[in-house]
Amino acid sequence: MVCFSLAIKSFSQTNRQTVYLEQDKCGFDEILARSLLKMFGDHWGYDYDSLLVDLQRWGESPYVSVDSLGASVQNRALWELTITDTNEVKPKRAIYIHARTHPGEVQGFWVTDEIINLLTSESDFAKFMRRKCVFYIIPMYNPDGVELEYPRENAHHVDIESNWYAATVEPEVATLRNRFIELMNSGSPIEVALNMHSAYACKRYFVYHDPVGTSPAYSVYEKLFIGDVRFYYLFGIEPWNYFVSWKTGTPLKYPESWFWLNYSENVMALTYEDINCENAGNYGKTAAAIIHGISNYLALENRTVVVDQIEPPVNFLLEQNYPNPFNLSTTISYYLPGRSEIVFRILDTRGREIKTIETGWQETGYHEFNWQATGLPSAIYFYQLTVAVQKNGAIRRISMVKKCTLLK
């Protein structure tokens, strides 16, 4: 199935507004959804009764309180967990996570389940995060859809993921939106809001919002956040430019749209997509990467505990430039696992150097720069990163090359 992103201007006599239709974030396919239901079992392997059992278990933790925020269409409670160390002084950094908006995307819940397990553990990192932060988690946002075995909709056959700006919002949406408003007006407003899904593309990724639909500053923050998470699962989660949305504006339907239009750069609100196929797994590793990434993004103190449960990447990485093809300007990203001396060159198709655009020593971590191809004709080019590292007294040079296309 091929999806396209386009903007449609819809004007009515009562409300003139631009409505943007975009590529489906999860890549939904009705036939595939039904086959996955058969493969995973009733309610995709986890139903409302399973949640009630887990709620009792989670509630036994001294760090967890469980409350009902409201009710679904069929009067099932929408349960919220609050995870924090109540002995620590407030205010704390607030993170909100909700899962199972689309019932068939159960893998997003399994990642959330591992997040809960991590945050309630007795590891040094968990203790640190509970002291510094408060986590609010809704593990099953659409319980009716789960029980009715709908792949995406609630009991009214409405996709509540895209119901946030409807003329009449569904009770689940109204409940969550009111909770967001309450917390944003509190002494610990939400700083990170994650919407947990899973994609039929069988890839792990965050849905990146283009500056056209947000702002240049917010796009930088998105790259930083996604990079901070990927640092801990480098080859498991796709780069920030794997799925680029909002290219034509802010679509008036998603919870992320609501956060952006009301709080702009103050909240990092993103959809996370886990793997929705039989190859799914590594939920614990994914959960740890997300929570460690949040710690890095919020620049919390005592970062030495951040690596106590998960290994950082050890390999160099050169990302594909974005956009590609490009017109005059493109962004190139790369990762250095240690302090290194680098040289960045642009080559033509015969391997001849066109220019050197970056040199010098750089520290561990993600780096990116914007290449302005001023004065060059339309053609295929190669960009080469050469890294010099010292090992056992010898200098070793590693080169990585990617192809790009300049179109004027």
C-alpha cells in the first residue's frame, strides 16, 4: 500500500480552517491487522482483564499510585499510573506516556510495560529517575477497542488518535485532554509526552514533525531527543528522518498537534512506533533506551548512572543526508563513539575531491552540520567521513561514504 501526504484546504461557512491529510503513521492495513489478531490471539494477546491484574500488582509498589481518570464509551475505567519517589521534594520533571490507542498495536504496550518494570525496580538508575521525575502512564487508553477487538477504533467506531479537533470529541479524548490541561497548569508541567504505537512497517521509529508544521527550534529539539534515545539502541531505532510528517502544516487531529498548538516548544510530544509484526521483541532494551534518552534530553544531573543498565553504541555511524535529493542545502548526521579527529570531504562520481567541509577534533556523541552546495551543478555526489582514532599506540583511520543527489 502506498500512502501520500498532501494538504487539502477545507472551508465551511462556520469554520474556515486548513485541514492536512498525512501519511498514516502506523501504516494501517485491515487485512494485516486481522492476520496479526489471529497470530497474537484474543485481544492481540492482552485484554482489559489482564490490565486489571497488572494494575493490582503495580499498585503494590511503594512508588506507584493507581487512579481512574474517567471512563470509556462502554464505561470501562481509564487507568493512570503515577510513578515517583514521594519522599523527594517537588517540583519534579514530568513525563506522560499513553499506550494502546490502537488496540492492534499491542507492542507499544509491551514497551510501556517494560518502562513500568524499569521505573519500579531497585536499580540505581530507577531510584535516580524517581527522585528527579514523575511519570504518568496510561497503559490502555482504548479499553473498549481492545475488548471489541477493533484494530484502531473505540466503541463508537472512531479512531481516537485523530479525534482531538473533532466537532465532538470522544470521551476518551476528553478525559486525556483534561488531564493534560490539569498537569500543564500544575507546578510540574509535562515536558515529554510519548504516544506509544507500533507500525506495520516492522521498524522502530519516532514520527518526526517537520519545521513547516512546528518551528525550526522545535525540529532541533526533536533531533536531539531522538538522538538521545538512539544513543542507547543505535541500530534498533531508525534515524530521525525515517518518517517525516507535517510537511505541509500542523494537522488538526492528533494529541501532538494539541500540545504543539497550545504549548509549542515547551513539550516534546512525539509518537513512538514499535515493530508490529512477528519479528517484534527487545521490549526491555527499547524501554531502557527511551528512559535513558529522556534522562539525557532533560539534562538531569548525575549522568554517571545513565549507563548502568544498557550498553551505549560502540560503532561509528554515518547517516543518510536529509533531504535527499536536495536543492542547495542538506543536513548530514553522524555518531562518534569516542573523541576523534575527523575530516569531511565531498567527492564526485569519479572519486575526485570537490571540497573539504569539516575538519578537527570532535567529542563523543551525535553531530550534524548543514552542507550548502553553493556553486555546484546538479549531479550525484558522495560525502566521505574519515575518522582517525588511536588504539594500542597506533593511529587507525576509518572512512565511511554515502551517496547524495543535488537537484537544482
